Amino acid sequence: MYYRSFLFSVCVLICACDKIEYPVEKKNNVQGSTFIEKNNLNYSNAKKVLLEDYTGHTCGNCPPAAEIAEQLATTYGSSVVVLAVHAGFFSRIKLPDYPVTYTSTAGNDWDGNSGFGVSAVGNPNGMVNRKDFGGGRIQKESNWSSLVNTALKSPFLIKLDLFTSYDSTVRALNTRVKATFKASYPNPTKLCLILYEDHIFGAQTDYRKSPDLVSNYEFNHVLRGSINGSWGSDLSTKATSLGDTMSVSTINFRIKPEYKDRHIVVVAIAYDAISREVLQVDKLKIRD
């Protein structure tokens, strides 16, 4: 059983210099007694692509971009992982109509001076695998479909087997990712574990509407934070060979009480530590 083996093999690999969105409790033992165990083994052996939609709830042009991202997720199924990153000017609280924000430490770090600076270009914008396809990484939503199709045709470099063990009573989440290299790779690599939430309802500006304030807009794929720091943990600090395997595990990450755990998804992002290009991504819902 995965949980029993998890107790013996789990270790927390978190870089001390990284920020933690919601800190892992420093306990030696896995907390909880009744675990929901999930894995992605039925669909992990295939190339996946990450589409990041940088958005904000006061951005009136952002809903059409979100619809494009949603359509791509529907068209490609598990092959495309969409992440809605609320960051920048249009993601701020604006009273009285916008009393909450959907920003996160990870999203702010990715968007900041040491990250990609997407919102500075203007929302909506996004990235496909954080790759420069010519003309820069940051791409308008009109380019997302063709770039996703191109990215899916690139080599399948890393297989990510993702396991979660979640106790819904104490809301403690344990994760393990086994990375298997399907080809040699010359650069060091990292792995970031993040959470997103679906089916969040709140206020959103949509310039297609009159009035343009939509009070019960449905937000999906919303980045909630990182489990192992904004930039993740090392997979390998050197070049890797075909067949090399390594694991990253975390224990006792507490899901915040205001998050609906039935709508929480763990996403594993493996990327080049030098260029930050995403090499593989996969996801797993923590419970049904």
C-alpha cells in the first residue's frame, strides 16, 4: 500500500532560500489516520504542456482569454495543464466590488523582477512551457493554441509519477513525485509542486457585459500556492542520462480551511534550472 511505504520513504526537500506559501509543519511523522490515496499512473506516460494564463479579477479583457485556456484544456484533456496566475495591477483588492484577491506568493514571485514579468506587459498574457518560441516567452492569448500544439510535438523528456495521500479530517497532504528521464538531458533540473483550485465564485470585470461587473463569475485553475517553494526543489544538480530516476517528497502540508479540498489539484512542474523552460508537467486531484 502506498501510504505504508510513504511513511518509510518520505522526506521533505525544500530549499531554505525559497518562500513557502503555507509552511509545512516540521514534524517527523505523517499526520492523520484516514487517507485518500491517489496517483496519476494511468496517464503519466505521455508528453504534457503547461499553459499559464496571467490574469486578474479587474481585468475586463481577461475572461475571453480564460475561455481560450479552458477550451484548450477541454480539447487536449490531460495533455494540457492550465494554470490561472492572478498577479499584477488587475489582481488587487478594489473596494467595494472586489473585496478579495486571488494572488499567491508563488504567483507574485513568478511575476516579479526575478521571475517573468508577465503582468508588466499587460493582462491577459501567458506562457506556454515558459519557452521562447521566437519573440519572447510572453504570448497573447491568440497565439496559445498554435504554441500548445507545437509544444506537444516536442520530445517527451521526463515521466512524472505523482502520488498523493490526503487526510481530509486534519487536511494534511503528503506528496511524492518520481521523475524518470526518458532521454539524456544536459542541464540541472528542478521540480516545483503547486496547488490550484477550481470552481471559485466571485466578482470579475468583463467588458463584453453591460454592466461589466459579473458578481458570480466562475474562476478555474486558480494558483493557490506552492508546496515546496516558489521555485521548487532540485531534481538533479547535473546532467542526467536516459533511465535516471529521482524523487521529491513532502509531508504534512496543510490545506487552508477556506479552500474547498474537493476542488484542489496538485501540479508537478519539472523545469530546466538554467533556462526555466518547463520540460514536463502533470497534475492530480487530491480527492473526488
